[in-house]
Amino acid sequence: MSLPAISKHLKVLEKAGLICRRRNGRVHRMKLEAAPMREASQWIEEYRRFWEESFDRLGEYLKELQAKEPKPEKS
């Protein structure tokens, strides 16, 4: 990976608030800002639970519908 590509990726992370940059002359120090990642992880977890519960309810509903269907007669 080239230095300009690395710099571009770091700028994206910095703009997103995931890292902070300190400069001391030509030396750049980066520090991970974990709080935004924790917030995103919590949000994702809430929606994961929501969708899992929704799909579970849908699965139960489909099972009920199948159980209510009349069985085809055998000839």
C-alpha cells in the first residue's frame, strides 16, 4: 500500500472521529477513539436483536399457516 493511500485512509478515519492525530514536527501520532465504535456496536446489536425476533415471529407464523393448510388427499 502506498503512503498516499495510507494517508487517505487515515484522513477518512480522522474525519469519522475514529482516530485523533497529533503532530510533533514531521512525526504524526494517531490514537484510536473507541467511543464511536462502541456506540455503533450498541446500535447494531439493538437492530440485530430486533430483526432476529422479527424473523422468529415470522417463522412461527409460517409454521402456523402450514399447520392449518388442508392436507392433499392421496389417490
